Amino acid sequence: MPLFLGGYWSILLLIPALLLGIYAQIRVNSTFNRYAKVPSARGLTGAQAARMLLDSAGLQGVGIEIGGGRLSDNYDPRSRTLRLSPDVANSNSLASVGVAAHESGHALQHADHYAPLVVRSRMVPAASLGSNLGFVLFFVGLFFFGRNTMIMNIGIALFSVAVLFTLVTLPVEFNASHRAIRQLSDHGILVASEIDGAKAVLDAAALTYVAAALMAILNLLRLILISRSR
């Protein structure tokens, strides 16, 4: 394969993912900011909504911590803790309630032993290793060992695990958002006219995971093209 296809020019492959990533960040920020200004009719804060959803599912043992930076919200299955940023925990906006419900959705997945979440959790160590070491090994084999095919292929294999992790993440995130919207409606936390606002925020956030998966896939393709170029 010509060098201009498999070598340095292969970085052009990443342009679609870069553009999608930029668009996703703009969309998630603009959508969150828009619905952060719209208070919910019932007036529950993100933390209160999350607590209600967790308790209704029998998850009183899942704790809620408030802290971290903007949109740093996450669920830690190891400590069974929901961590909400102050902007989400303390606000009664549609955006905040939607994000808090999404993270509660992850706790519900954990309790239900949702298969993609189980797989993703087990993949974390290998995916972290592949993400950090895969690229390094590949380019060490390429530049320092005279295109050592074995080292380059090990790097590709390791990075493939990280790519698979991003793909497994997609159903986990989509399902958590689906659970969130359903629970917000079923428990009357948001009225029918407010559901679309919360859904818009979660849909925008989901796009960032799609962009990350596309970037990972195209990076893997780039490594393969470079390995086969002459």
C-alpha cells in the first residue's frame, strides 16, 4: 500500500471523527445550557430526583455525593456511589434532572446485572492498558525496531481492546438514558411536556460517545493502514 495512504496521510481518516466530536461538544453544551434555564414544574433538584429513583428501585444503599466539575457526573459501581456535579445536584432544571436520572439509570443497570455494563466493567483494566500502551508499542515497533511487525501487531491488538470498550459503552449509555426517561415519566418527576427537554439533553450527551467510538475505530484503521504501507 502506498505510503500516502497508509502512512502520515492516514491522519486524514480522523477528520470525520474530529468534526463529529467538535459538533457533539457544541451540541451538548448548548443543549444543556438551554434546558438548564428551564425549571421543572415539580421543582425537584437533580439530587432529589436521583434519590427518589434509587429508592423506588430498592437501592437505598446507593449513596449520592456532590462534587467535581461541570458535567463530571458519574456512577461508580465499585463503591455503589452516584457522584453528581453541583450544577446538576442542586438545580431543579430539566437538564439537571435528566442528567441525574441518567446516572441513576447506571445504578439500575448495575442492580439488574445488565450484560453490557457487566462486560464493560470487566474490560476496564484491559481497555486502559490498550489505550495507553497500544499506540506506544505500535510506534516503537515502527520507528525504533525497523518496522518490527510483531511489536506493531501487539500494539494493534492492545488498542483493539480499547476500541471494543468504546463500542460496548454505546448500549450502556443509550440504555441508561432510556431508563432515565421512562423512570422520570413513570414516577411523575417530570410532566409530559418536560420529557422532550430532558431527552434532548441526554441525546446530545449520547452523541459524544458516538464520536469517541468513531475516533477509536478510525484510529485503529489508521494503525492497520500504516502497518501495511511500504
